[in-house]
Amino acid sequence: MDNEKLMHDLIVHRLRGRYSREYSEIKVNPEGGPDIVLASHGLTMAIVEVETERSITPEKAARWKEMAHSGSRLIIMVPKASKVKAMELLWKEGIADRVGVGSYEIVISMP
């Protein structure tokens, strides 16, 4: 398993725990569909896509556009260092106002 996949899966796992306080139903779809589907009382409230540095591409932005028009709120989580790149792609696709962008980073503090 490569580092990108490990990072992706770790962030999905952490987000699942975080969102469990706010949503009664959390579905994780690592293959195929959105990474996380957030629902309450049977209604899909948001979908979350976790991206890694290498997965932020114009092709992925086109997929974000499709997801942003699905009727549910789209949230993308990107590495902190790649947030500007992701925002540029969202603006190019014309969906910057329809997508929430969060960021993550791994911080290791050594003594």
C-alpha cells in the first residue's frame, strides 16, 4: 500500500469519527462513490471527498463539479499545502461557491 493511500484512509477514518458527533448516519465508500456520505434521519446532508497531493487534478475537479450538482453539499478535504491548488481548480470549474474546502496536515513534534 503506498503512502498516498495510507494517508487517504487515515484521514477518512479520522473524519468519520469527527462527523459522528454531528450526523446520525455516516457511510464510508472507499471504492467508487464519495469517500464519506453524511446523513441524518435518512436524508443525505453532505458528501465528503478526501484528496491527497497527487489526486488534486483537473480531471478530479471535473468530478467535483458533477458531485457539487448532485443536490447535496460537497466538502473536499485537501492537504494544507495543496489548498490553493484545489481552490484554483474549483474557480476554473465555476464551483468555488458551492464547495466547502477543509484541509489537513500531519504534524510531528520532536523534542
